[in-house]
Amino acid sequence: MEVVIVPGAEAGGELIAEAMAQLLRRKPDALLGVATGSTPLPIYEALAAKVDAGAVDVSRARIAQLDEYVGLPTDHPESYRSVLRREVLEPLGLDMAAFMGPDGAAADVQAACTAYDKALAEAGGVDLQLLGIGTDGHIGFNEPCSSLASRTRIKTLTEQTRVDNARFFEGDIAQVPHHVITQGIGTILEARHLVLLATGEGKADAVAATVEGPVAAVCPASALQLHPHATVVVDEAAASKL
Ligand code: GLP
């Protein structure tokens, strides 16, 4: 695992956007796994700026979703599909033909999960997977004690994650779904390059457990230690307990 400490969120975003741009210059139709949350926004802004400046061509890039709420209509503004359309695809000038994700509104959710795992493999696998990290060490929506070999499946959110995510639902925890679909940890580990960005002091404990703790299901992000090409980019605040 490679750990890169940057001065702040903006520098982290720029560093990772440049890694994505380099990948796309080598492989224009790369499959990019993207994450939601506040942390990756500087990455998406920096990548869109590179596109606007003509420094990289993303027109053939493909975008894969990491996780999704169950039960929100697909066009709900806070479904992760909507969020990614708004925060990633539109700024990059991509339409939904470039996008793949699980169907959180499917009647048979487990079948949608299995179909998504299969679709990722058939698409050639994820080239670069961006990850954020929850305050409890979760990646995607793999909460603590998720199997490190897990595949894409339905999960129940912890109270802490619902509290953390209530800010996207008018601060009202009652509106935060209880169930989600997430790529499993085993699925995530199949990506060729994992890049986790963590910023702010609130992530310092989770980052320390990820980087210096044992590989253990109690900290799902610690599974990155098992991956041959994992990069953890942290600002000084998130690195403060290393
Ligand atoms: C959610 C997402 C994760 C994300 C996490 C942290 O739980 N499912 O993919 O990493 O939030 O979000 P933030 O970056 O806003 O702290």
C-alpha cells in the first residue's frame, strides 16, 4: 500500500485527477469506478478542469458505480445514480450511455446485485476505483464486519452512517434509506488500481486503522492492504494519527 500525504483536499483532488488523466491517455476507454460523498468532489472538479483545458479526452471513458440506496426512485435527486450524473458525468460531458450501475429500484434486488457483478466482469473489470472512507472505516457501503471476500449485495446501514448521510436528506435521518446495494469488498479488490482519498480530522482514526491496523473485517478499508496496487491519499488532518 502506498500512502501519500498532501497539504489539503484540493491537492489530493489534483493528484488523483492527474492519475486518472494519465490512465485515460494510455487507455481512452478505461472503466473508472467512482464514489459518492463530499470527499471525491475535488477530484471530479480537477478532472473536469483538465477536460475543459483540453489536457485529457474523456469522451470514451466508462463510469461504474460503487454503491446505491435501495428503495429510492432512480430519478430521486439523492439516489447515487442521480448524484453521479450531476457530479461526474455531466461535468465531464458524458451521457448515461457511459454509465453502469446496479438498479436500486429493482423488484429483485439480489438479482440486480449479481447482474451488476457480472456486468463489471464482462466490461473487462474496473481499471481505477476511487474510494472514500466512512468514519467507521467502511468503503462503498461495506459496514464494519462485512466479509472481506464479499460480492455485490444488499446491506443494512449502521445508525452512524445514516446519521452521517442525513445531511444529504435535509438533515432528516428518517429520510435516509436503511438498505443499500454495495459492491462487495471482494468485488472492489478486483479493480486494477484502488485509490482512496480521505480528508479532515474526522477520518483520522479510520485512516490509522486502514493503514496501520490489522487486516480485519472490523475496518473494511483495511482490506486495501491485501491489494497489490492500492494508493491512499490523505491530507495532513486525516494523517494526524498515523
Ligand atoms: C457514503 C458512501 C461512501 C463514502 C462515505 C464517506 O457512505 N457510500 O462511498 O466514502 O459516504 O463520505 P464523505 O466523503 O462525504 O465523508
